[in-house]
Amino acid sequence: MPAAMRIVSLLPSATEMVYALGLAENLVGVTHECDYPPGARGKPATVRNVLPIETMTQGEIDAAVSDRLRQGLGLYELDADRIDQLSPDLIITQSLCDVCAPSGNEIEQLLGRLRKRPKLVWMSPSNLAGIEANIMELGAATRREAEAARLVEEGRARLARLAAATSAIEHRPRVFCMEWLDPVYCSGHWVPEMVRLAGGIDGLGQEGGDSLRISWQSVLDWSPEVLIFMPCGYRLEAALDAAPPLGELPGYAGLPAVRNGRVYVVDANAYFARPGPRVIEGAELLAHLIHPDQIDWGGQADVYRRFESPANEASRSDPLQ
């Protein structure tokens, strides 16, 4: 790869891949949400949210997003002038989700304003294999094929060890991964696959498909033994702030997960919402939350919390509290 190759990432997950492939010096532009590795925060931001989501509730965000999409409006504003000044040779973008990052129409409008047309790498994974394929494609586009192959193989080896460990555990608990609370959304894409590798069963998740709006009654019917709140786009602190209404839902106190103190809030951005290298750690974290007595967690301690509410505050036997 020419040393002068200039990369703009319009995806936090792609930014993580760029760093993992040793291309930090080539990364000249990122999004407002690119916060990992820490060095990414110092790169020029080329994207901003149209909506003031930091001050909105989940219900308000859902309503505003739905309204803009109905009108054919985007959710992100690209700084075309800054991107033009950065003169990228490669832009990494996506066509998986209009809500998660700039996509189709926004990218086409951007390209029309650039004096130099860059190469595009589109990332739209629906499962773990798709994430691996994206890493390999980025490696090919930047002549880091060997580094990409090594990263993929290391991830596969870790998942294989995890699957071997969890397959030896007889009980596979019912798990519900909640990607949004108001309204309730189940998990989709790679997350149900991660649950399966972690030794659980998410009967509501859409493996390989979009996360879906579902009724709270369907959650009550599934009766999860482990409930994990992982709102898309949220770090742990923000997820904890958004979690209290969960404990007020009808029938919540009767769920096995609540009675046994097995409701958790996690850092979704770090390990679940972003289809990048850290989903491997996400699967390992899930295994620990699902099987705490059998699977240790060797990662950071500040990426999950046991959810406290009046309905489950009396349950203190959980080893992860």
C-alpha cells in the first residue's frame, strides 16, 4: 500500500478495523462517534447527527427517526467540504442500516461534491462471517492482506475455544438481548449468533436479519432466564440512564431473569452494536453473563452492570453483582 494512502472512515466499526490493521497514520477522517481506540478521538470528524439524540429519550428518538425516514430524510450530515479538503483515496461506508451511519443517498450526494473520486469499500455484514469478510476486504483494499488474515484467524480461534467451553455446559439458558426499550426491539444480525456461541438461546433474536420491534408480551412469553439490555448506539453510562423504565413494564418482576438477579446492562457500542473486531470479546462477555460459574471474564470490569430496580433489588445471590 502506498504510504500516502489517505482513508476516511464513516463507520466506528471500520475505524476499529483500520487501527487493528496498523493503519492509524493513514486515517485522516472519522465520524463523531469514533471513540475507539482512544487515538481516533483526535482525528478530524466528518459526520454529525442531525437529531440531538444526547438530550432525547428512547421513545423520542424512535419517533423522530421514524418520521425522518418516512419523509426520505437522512439522519446524518456529512461535512463534504472537510472531506474534500482531506482528499481521501479510500472512504469506508455502509449500506446495512440507515439509522446506524451514513448510507446510500448520503454517500452519492457526497461523491458529487468531491473534486477527487475516492475508492469506496462498502460494509454491510449480517453475521460474524460477514464481519470477517469486511476485514479481509479492507485488508485487500489497503494491501494489508496478511494482517487481515491474521486478525480473522485469531478471532476464529477465540470463538472456537469459547464454543468448545460452552458446549460442555449442559444447560443453555433462555436469553433475551434487548436492543431498544421504547419500543421494545429484539436483537438481530450477528448478536443471536454470539448468544448461541456463548451457550445461550435467544428465541426472539433474528439471526442474520434485522432487529425487529416486538411486543413486550412476546418477551413475557419467552420468559428469559437472562435478560441483557444492549441499546444500539449506547455506551454503558447512557444505557444505565435509559434502563429504569424496564423495571416498570407489566409482568417484569415475574420473569425468571428478574427473580434470579440475572438482568444486565452492557456497553453495546464496545461489544455488540458495532460489527468490528471487538465482537469477539462481546461473545466472551455474553458467555460470562450467561454462565458466570463456568466462564470467566478477563476484560474490563466497567463494561456491564447488574440492573437494579425495585423488582429485582432483593435478589442478591448473583455472582456478578
